[in-house]
Amino acid sequence: MKRIALLAVLILAAVAPGCSKPPSVSAPSGIGPDGMSGTFVGDVRQINIVASATAIKPDKIYVRKGEDIRLYVTSTDLARTFVIDNLNVSEKLVPGKASLIEFSPGAWGSYPYHFADDKKIGGMLVVVP
């Protein structure tokens, strides 16, 4: 019985210091602890996108209205144009080179992104209030 009590005290002593801090949890698919995509570098939300002939990843991006957004879009294989509908975003991609796209969405909603010449390959930018 004393061993069980001692074991319980040792476990509590080991766990108690960590109770004051939230656990470090990594979210899947580039979703940060705030539920949004990417990471902050200063005051700018930075998101990496990889485009290929068959897919654009991630296929869903979450940001907040009014945030400064910095996308780094890299094509792995083809020279194409990356477009985000209704946000005046259009950027020519050079294979193997990251293209920088900066913008700040002024309205919440869902904005499709895709290649200019193939709307079937793409994803959705979701802007929340």
C-alpha cells in the first residue's frame, strides 16, 4: 500500500508542473494552434503552397479577415498561373522557384484558388471573420 501511495505522489509531482502550461500539440495539415493555416512571422500570416500538374496543396487554407497574408507558392513541375478568384490574385509560377503573393482579404467568405488554365486543380481559401 505504501508503494502505491508513493507511486501516486511521484506521478502527481511529475505531472503538476506541466499543469500550469498548455500542452504542445501540433495540428495536422499546416493548421496552427489558432485553427488557421500557416504560421505568423511578425504580424504576417505565412503559408506555403506546393503546386504540381495534378494538385495544389494544401487544398484548403483558413485565414482571418483583414490579416496580412503572405503565400509562397512553388510549382514542382510546370510553368502556370496561380489564381485566387475575387481577390485580384494572379501570379505566374516558375518551376522550382517560390513565388511570393501578398494580400489582405477584406471580406469573409470562400475563395477558390486554381490554375488559370485548369480550374479542376485547386482548393479553397476560407476567410473567417
